[in-house]
Amino acid sequence: MGAEHHRIPRFLCLHGFRTSAEIFRKQVETKWPKSLLEKVDLVFVDAPFSCQGKSDVEGIFDPPYYEWFQFNETFTEYTNFDECLAYIEDCMIKHGPIDGLMGFSQGAILSAALPGLQSKGLALTKVPKIKTLIIIGGAPFQLASLAEKAYSPPIECPSLHFSGAEDFLKEHGIKLLEYFVDPVVIHHPKGHTIPRFDEKGLQMMLSFLERTQQMLTEKEEEEICLHEEAVPA
């Protein structure tokens, strides 16, 4: 097969609550080595709604800040959630082909739920199946009716999760792992942040991306073969 069929994995990157695409991009590009960034195509997008309150990164990163949807104190009621899903679908069409999602915090909570919702026809019905996930500081949705739709049956989509020893969402992130089949977990000593890599973590990440690349190549070659078989001689 020609080299043109072997592209690096492209991830749509969903930032944290009341931050922005630019903030997420800066955090990743300053903390992750070039040797890793060369192996992945990261597309950073702003969430659809302007920040409706104070941002935790105020004074650290410049505005504007955005949020994906709004929620109550117990994280069991959501506002603008359907609009958020439609917006992500539009982004996947605009920036496609998108192979996977990479999310941090609120973006990670969304990313982890989308393959299950998509498989049931409840989200992302106009775009190809999500093939891979990178979850940083994630957690499951707390609303039981939404959780049942998102996480049952367990998610078979290949996934890599970052778990921070000091992350206030750590226990929720551990709970999230129960909903995935064979998740890869990179542990780091920091809190709720985009972590730097130690040597072990970097090798785990590179191996995950290598497997993702191989999976995408095999799927593309399969599709080419099927297309050639369908075309009359």
C-alpha cells in the first residue's frame, strides 16, 4: 500500500472547564516532548459556551475562557448538553477525519462518555466511529440515566488514562476505569493537571500511539481492499 494511506492518528482535543483550546495546546506543547508530539495530530477546539463564572486559571492563563456545558453542584443536572454534543459533532466534521478524542477534566468526562453514546445512536451519528481515547483527569457522569447509556456495556474503544496521585478527581477516575475494556493507565505524582512524562510513562504513551497507528493502517487497508473488490474490472 502507498505511504499516502499511512497518516498519524488525529485527535480532537477537548479542554477543561472554563479554559480554552489555546490553554490546552500550550499546556500540552510545553510539557510533552517533541518526539511524542510528532507522532500525533492534535486538533484543539474551544468549547461552545463562554465562561459563565470565575475560571480557576484566571491570573495564570489569559482569557477568553469557555465551557462545554453547565451543571449543578452535585453534577447530576446538565444544561446545554445536547447542544454541546451537536457542536462536537460539527467539529469532527469540520476537522475530519477524526480518529479519537483527547480530553482534560470536563473535556475528559465528555470524551470518555462519547463512544458509548455514539454506539447507541445517541450522539455523533453523522461521523465515523470514535476509534481511540486519551483521558486526562477524567471521571464518569454522575447522573444514573446518562451513565447507563454511556458506560453499559463496557467501552471497547482503546483508551489511555492519566491518573494523578494528588488529583481531586482521582477516585472518580479510578471508577471510570471500570467501564472500559483493557484501559491503559499512566500514573503520575501531580494533581489535576496535564502531566509531564517520566521514562516509563513516555514509553507507555508511545506504545499506545504505535498500536493506534497500526490499527488505523489496518482499517484503511481493509477499506481500500473492499473498495477495489467492489469496483468492476
